[in-house]
Amino acid sequence: MDGTRNPSRRRRGAAHWKKLVSEHASSGPTQRAFCEKKELSLSSFHRWKKRLGDQEPVTSDASWLELPLPPTARF
């Protein structure tokens, strides 16, 4: 080995993957097409998307929603 690295096999940190996942979410192509264009491993993209998805805070601007109950409902 001569110490050179294959550029498509470089390590990417969590911040970089978060940016890529966000970029994909706002784009139109499928995950496969996005990964091919960016020279990413589809399995790595899936793994990071799942990993980062578990960390993303849930945000909602919805307020309380009143659900009507049928007249026969009992508590």
C-alpha cells in the first residue's frame, strides 16, 4: 500500500451525513439515484439516515385537537 486513499471510500462524520440526509430530503431523486450521483454507499446512507432520524427532535406547530366522541361513548 502506498498510503493513498480511494476518495469514494473516505470517512464522513455525523455532521456531513446529516447535511447529506437533509439535502436528499429537499431534493427530488430516489435515494439510490442521490447516492449514485454523490458516490455514496446506499447502505451507509440508509444506516446514517436511520441513526440521525432517531436523534432529530420532533417538532409540531399543531395545538390540541378536539376529537368528538360518539354519544354512546362511556368512560
